[in-house]
Amino acid sequence: MSVPFFELGAIGDPRTLSVALLIGIAFGWFLERGGLGNARKLAGQFYLNDLTVFKVMFSAIVTAALGVFWLSRFGWLDLSRIVMPPTYLAPQAAGGIVFGIGFLIGGLCPGTSCVAAASGRLDGIALICGMLVGVLAFGELLPLIAGFYNSTPRGELSLDQVLNLSRGVTVFLLVAVALAGFAAAERIEERFGHGAEPQS
Amino acid sequence: MGLNRNRKLAAVAGSLAILAALAGDGRSQSIDLGRVDALTLAEWIRDRRPGLHVIDLRARPEFEQFHIPTAGAVSLDEIAATSFESHETVVLYADGGDVAARAGVLLRRRGLDQVYLLTGDLYAWLDQVMNPRMPVATSPGQQQANARQRELSQYFGGQPSVFSGSLPTSAEQAIKRLRRRTC
Amino acid sequence: MSVAVLEHTAEPRTRAGTARRQPAAYLNPYLAGIGIGLVLLAAFVLVGRGLGASGAFSTAVASGARALDAAHAPGNVFFDDYALAAPWRDWLFVEVVGIAIGGFLSALLAQRSALRIERGPRISKRRRLLFAFMGGSIMGFGAKLARGCTSGLGLTGGALLSAGSWIFVLCAFAAGYAAAPLFRRAWR
């Protein structure tokens, strides 16, 4: 039988909510373990002295992408039943830019802000409050920017379709770029980072 | 020490990636099941499409409580033993999960051609036929779509209503809304 | 390879005589990333969806607004989609609560829990909190505009090779690097 075993839990099936909680706990655990609950560490990404964000994020993406590919290849995962984020070219580019600026100023992203707040970091709490305000502002302004918000839809467009390559080759390219990035990151950190932290 | 371990991890990732490039598609030979949306199924039932079988895969008590008109109750276990003529059309639905898909795969493997899954399962029927909320018609196309939906809904004893504002007009959108956003 | 320079995030003041244990070292980032990748994979396998974060904030805001005023912003797709009578039964909402719990547990066990403000050496606490709030509000807007954040688009969309997700990630990083010189005083 192929997974996913059960649907998205549209109406709060207790089973799927238990999964949600466990998944979230594991996610938060690893984020904190990697140091991503620390805004200074995260901001260090943009000053080239601590590229932890890049390393963690892309290791995660590569792991999951390889996992998805191989599970699907062996027929254990039905890709067509995984919810894929839809592509909207302009709003996602613009939103990305806005998000990146906010990320630099605040030093935490939505997920890591919860980790920070839960570790007692007051800046994390301040950031969460800010995000609620920002989200509300968006909601109130949505009628005005709905045209842009819904522009350039491309459905569930994937990189392999854009590049016109097979999924496997696309995954390969992704991994290759990530590995090259990791090698570069190590060298950059050695040059620009001052004093590395003890790591296991 | 850390460097060695990193190198090993990189080697594992790299090998899996190279194999992926060689493996190519990443999709096993999956069975393609047809899909029908709730409004189209409603038309099929209303127009008495010949050879149509609507199968409800849920448990008996739920079936008794409400089911799509003309549907028959067959459980997933029983489906394997049920036989259909090759020219007949079978539409399968449950209430979420992959039950309908599994039943569909079973029937396809047995050689039945016209197997369809009701997109959005029972929810779509409830949302599109029994209790549709239609946006105010701002174009002839929308007017036609509303009229069609209203007619079908009333045929099955549903209660259509009209709202101003952006509301889903297809089962896909209704289910998306039902499922909550994913990010 | 690494000089053993300890984290600045240690040592809140302790009473004389009681030495606080040193905070544990961070996990190797690659291992942490692999861990997160496996968690993401588990989500795909178990419930057919990935991780996310910003959506929970949307649910909180929309549900709260409509709870205070049921007729708020009628026909506004954002409120229509995200306002729930019982937000604690929303998958994403529960997942984000989990993130907080997981972060709390990990910090506690690693001696990294501390009531403090992470900030650069040249910025005051007040300013840092202000920047955190500002940055958060800008990010909240950006995440909604892009229909996701680094967890939902970056990790989940990235692993699924979604084109829009990768556009988002590249633009976010590019913008961060571009704006970095302007906020140097805040962090370095």
C-alpha cells in the first residue's frame, strides 16, 4: 500500500493532530539543537561569519528531496497526493524580497522565532508579536493588492518541468549545487568567521 | 574527525543523487485513475447515464445516514469480489483518506476501464451539490455556471445560495479550502 | 579544527557558589539538517504534507479577528480561508505549537534556556526588541505575500522542487545580503 496513509486531517482528526504535534516537536528540537533559535547565529548568515542557516536548510532540503525521490521511485510514496505549494511568480519573488529584509532586521524566521521564544528569548517574543501584526496588516490590505497577489499563477510548477529534465537529474543537480555550496561555506567561514563554537 | 564525517555524508548524498539522475523519472508504474467532479457526477445521475454504478465505500451506518442518490454500499473488502461488466462506469467515493483510490486500483487491475474517483469524495458532493455557495454572477460564463449548479442542486434537493465575494466554484477549490492552507 | 571559544549565549548571573553548567555544544549543522529532512520526510509519508509555520500565524490572526467580530472583513479571502472556530484543531497550528515545545525541551536539556535578549554587541536591548518587532512585521507581510515562509516554501517546497518556492528562497537570501550592510550596527 502506498503512503501517505491518511489525508491532511481537514477537520482535526485526532490521529493526524497527534502526528502534527510530534512532527512539530521533532522539528523544533532539531532547530534548537542546530542553534537556529539564536538570532545572532541566524543573522551571521548575512555577514558571512556563520553559515549555519544555509547548511541546516540545504541539508534538510537535500535529505528530504532524495527521500521523496527514492520512496516515490520504489512506489512507496504517491507524489500526486502530496500537497505541493503552488507557484505564483511575481508575488513569491516580491514576498521573498520583503521576507528577506524582515529576516535580516529581525534575525529569526517564523519557525525559529517559536524556538527562540520557547527558550526564553525576549527578542523572539517581540518578533512573534511583530509577525502577527504584519499578517494582520496583509489581511486588511489584501483587497487592495489582490490583483498582484493572484497574478502570474503557474500551478504546481516544478523545477524539472522548468528545466525540462527528468526528476532524477533535477534532484542530482540540486544535490550537486548543495554540496558545492557546503564546501564553499566551510571555506568562507574559515576566512570570515572569528572563533568557531565547539560542535559535536 | 568532523571533516571525515562530513565527507562521508557528502559521499552518501552524492551517490544517491547520481543514482537518481540515472533512475530518471522518479515515478513507479502508477495506475492512472480517472476523476470526476461532483457536478459532472450529478449530471450523470440525473441523465441516467447507462451502466453507471456509484459506489459508497464507507461503513453501513454512515451510508444509511446519507449517501449520494443511486449509490450502493460496498466495502473495500467486498469490492475485490464484486464484478462489473467492462462497459460499465464505476464511480467510487468515501469520506477522505485513500480508500477510494485503493478500491479504484483494485478494479483497474481486474481490467475494468471506466473507473473514476469522485474528486473530493463525499465532501465535494455536499459542498457542490447539496449546499453550494455561488458567487454573484459578473459575467455570462459565470451566470451559466451558476444556473447549471443551481439546477443540479435543486434536482437533488439541495439548497443553493449566492454570496458576494470570492468563493470556490469547483470541487478542487472547495477541497483546498476545506483542507486549510499548507504553509 | 575549531578553537574552543565559548558561546556568548551562556551564563546568566548565578548566585555566588553555584556554578551553572556550561551550555551544551550545538549539533553539527549538517546533522541537524538531516534530522529536519527526515522529519519533513516523515510528514510527507504520514500525512501527505510538509512542514510550515507562517500559516499558523495566519490562522491565529484570522480566527482571533473573526472571534472578536464575526462580520469582520466580509468576503476577504484571507479571513475566509484562515478563520476557524477551533484553531487548535488545525494541523499547522498544532505543528507550530509542537515547534515551540520541541525548542523548549531542547533548550532546557542543553542548558540553553535563559530569559535574555539575543543582540549584536553594539545595539541596545530596547533597539533590538524594536528591530525584532519591525523585522517580524515585515516578514509577516512578506510571508503572506509569498504564500509561505522558509519552512513551508523553503524546506517543503524546496524538497518538492517547487519552482515558486525556489524563487522565494533565492529572493529572500538575495534581499537579506543586499540589506545586510544597512543593518551592520545591529548585528556586528
